[in-house]
Amino acid sequence: MGRTIFETLFVIFLVGLLKGVVVLKYHRIAHHAKEAALMSGLSNIRMSISLFKMLIGRYPQSLREMIEKKVMLPARVGSDTYRGTIFFKRKVSHGDCRGQAGKRSRCF
């Protein structure tokens, strides 16, 4: 017993419908993943700017300055992996804070 043309067309229609649903769902998930990665990157930049302000005492002039002062890592390009550390020893002097207990200062 062979298949009729109607059965063959019905199967082709179902396969096309399922393929369309899967492709649309994949594109939606990929779009959400790109948005999440972008939001994470922007959050990291905001945190780096705050860290720069705490360590240096002013806002950075550019992202390059943050990288030069080793407050933020440079962006990865392609398969380039950063093998260094992001932690550097910083000495915080509390000598500037003595005698300024009631005043607002940059002491922490």
C-alpha cells in the first residue's frame, strides 16, 4: 500500500510548520541572550566607573584611562584570552582621614 499525495503533502506541511516554530523560537532566545550579555557588560562598566571613583577620587576621562590605571580589563577580541589578574595591591592611606570624623570626606 503506497501513500497518497494528500498524506505526503500533509507530512511536508507539518515538517515545515514545526521547522518554522523552532526557528522563530531560536531567534527569540538568541535575541534575549544578546540583550542579557549587553546588560551584563554595561553593569560591569558601571561598577568599574564606581571603583575608579573610589580609588582615584574622580570620574575617568575615558575607558582607555580606566584600562591604563588597571581598574577595568580590556575587551576580549576573538579567541584572545586574558590570562592576567584583575586584582592588584592597592594601599589605601587612612592618614588623610584623621581628625575629620564629622566631615564628609573621601575616607572609607
